[in-house]
Amino acid sequence: MKIAMIGTGYVGLVSGVCFSDFGHEVVCVDKNPEKIKMLAAGQVPIFEPGLDALIEKNVAAGRLSFSTDLAAAVDGAEAVFIAVGTPTRRGDGHADLSYVMAAAEEIARAITGYTVVVTKSTVPVGTNRQVKQVIAKANPKADFDVASNPEFLREGAAIDDFMRPDRVIVGVQNERAAEVMAEIYRPLFLRDFPIVTTDLESAEMIKYAANAFLATKITFINEIAALCEKVGADIKQVSKGMGLDGRIGNKFLHAGPGYGGSCFPKDTKALARIGQDHAVPMQITETVIKVNDETRRRMVDKITDMMDGQLAGKTVAVLGVTFKPNTDDMREAPSLTIVPALIGAGAKVRVVDPQGRREGEALLPGVQWVEDAYKAAQKADAVVILTEWNEFRALDLKRLAKKMAHPALADLRNIYSARDAKRAGFLRYVSIGRSDYIAESV
């Protein structure tokens, strides 16, 4: 099939490349000529493991191309996917649909035959019907249907998620559109991956409900972790005991500095706003947003307390600033709250992150970027683990402690234990939801 993918951000690029690997002819379109030039030259503007090799493979096979010419890409396409950004609108929490509607209007003018216009972007309930109205108004003669096809890709594991999904959600209004979508996803259907076909509104709601639920699990375990610290329980043991219950499951029960990224923050805010607009307050989701914000601030307090309230003039090495490992995405990362707070308190901050510098240099002014953890720890007063990259999971703690002026470790991903830190020579160790180790004042 011929497919046009409008938008080469994270979702659009990964989806377009994977569709081409299914055997479809895919043109990825973007208004940014520099980005298209990069992609055409084999350079990938985002970090996603395996994506560069998949692009090279499908470009070489003639199934994948990149263009700024939307009209040419849409001409003759059986399906056109809208995968543009829907950021949170300033001031009101709504998803900004201006890019979606602009793309729909431009697609309308380019349609030459029957086309299914598929919204891949995360959009509020009712958006696909608005897209249909925009297209029909811009081109009354257009022969088209709309479909909702939300994505569920985890950054850092997106290709595997696309090729081996838990499920594919497709919202349509008629059998004709359903048949086109079924043909697009035929390779997954043949391998028995679940393809769930619904109405438009249900597909739109599934995306928001799923992300809000996962954000709730993360926030719930972080709140339990705070209580564990007060009562002497161990959050790792609590999480394990909970996760073995099949009704709960063990995923998203790892205590940390709060959720971030491109999806959970904006989708929870959007769902809360949708509820307000329809007089059905999403009280749980609203509380999740509040508690997540408080969790980030609590991390600052933990680091400050570990330093006896004295951050001014201290050197702090921060390991990891992307919102999760195996991505270069800094959007809504906990580091964007924690690092500026440390600097604001007078600390000198050194940062180590395998992929975070490209975005982080602009987002974290005033920090010093260092190549590895041991250089960052040289004569430092504290080390803070914020992102659990693999290289931070296997640190030589003894070597790290010896390099420091005052060995203190804030392990905000619970990678190590107080016992590990004590044996390595750390005088102070704090983590989340577990007992701390304090040997002396730092």
C-alpha cells in the first residue's frame, strides 16, 4: 500500500519506518527542510535504538523516502497518517490541535482518490470528527474516511513495541475504512497480535485512559514509598509483594523521582481538562498530577537533607537527565525540576548523560557537562542518580567514593543499597522508600 506519514517527530518517524518494513511504500513528510535533508542523508534526528539501521534498510529497498512536498506524498496514497505534535496549550491544559487541523486542511486539498485519513497523534475525544469536518469543508468533493489509530510506543523500545504490540487500536466509522486499516496491519494480524476495532471516540479514549492509568500506578508507588520511609518498610519488597498479584502486575511499580516524557504529563493534563469540560471531573487523574509534582520537589528535599541543608558552594554530580534511559528525550524530565533547584540553592552541578546533552544544553543552563561518572565525581560533595542508564547500574562504587571530597550518594532510582554504599566507603546514602545510611555529617 502507499502511505503518507505527516510529521517526522518521534511517533511519525518510528511509525513510518516500521510501516515501510511491513512492505508498504511510505513517504514521511515534514515542513522542516533541514530535518528532511538529514533523514535523506541517513542521519536520524532522534535517538531510538535500532532506528538508524531500519531506515537504512528500507531506504535501500526503495520502500521509504522523505519529503517536504505533502501534496505529492498524499497524491494516490491509500492512507495518510497525521502524526504531528499536540503539546499542552499554555494556560488551560488543553491539547493544542492547531497542527492537526492545519495538516488536515492541507491533506484535503491534496486528496486525489479514496483515502483514509488516520490520526496517529494523541488527541482529545471528538477530534477525529473535527478532522472530518475540516477535510470536508476544505474539499467537498474529497472521497475519504477518517480513522483513529493511537500509538503506544515506549521510547527506547519503540521498534519492538511497534513490531510486537500488546494490541493495535483502530477506530473507524465504516467497513470500508476498517478494510484499509486491516490491510495496513495485515503483517501483525497474521502473527496473531490483537487488532481491536472500535468507534472513533472509544479509540481516542483508550489512549488517554491507558496513559492515565499507568501514570497513576507510578504515582501510587511513589506515594507509598514516601510512607515507607516514615514507617521503616522497604518499597522494593512492598512493590514485589504487590506485583506478584496477577490483578496488579509488576510493571510501573518502581519508585523514582516521578514520571516525565512526552506522553504522561500532557495526556494526564488533557484528560483532566476533558473531564472538566464535560462536567465529569477526573479526580484521580487530577490528584496524580498534583502528587507527581510534589514527588519531584520531595527529591530536592532529600538531596538537601542529605547535605544537612547546605548546598551553597557544594559540587553535585548528576547522573542521567533524560526522563528515562535509552532516549535523548528531555520533555518533562524530573531533572528539569531537580537540577535548577540545586543550582538555585548555590550548588555547582556536573551532568553526565549518554544522550541528554543535545537537548539538555539549552534546557539546563549553568551546568557542566562531563563525559563519565568518575570524572563528574572528582572532588564532588554528592552524586545523584536520576536516570537508570545501564552504565550507572554497574558503577564501581568504591572507585566513585574515593574520588569524592565527601562521599554521599542520592540514589533516586534504587539501583544500589545502603549496604553497597557503606561497603564502598560512602558516608551517606539515601534512596526512595528505604532506609538511609548516615555515617557522619557531610
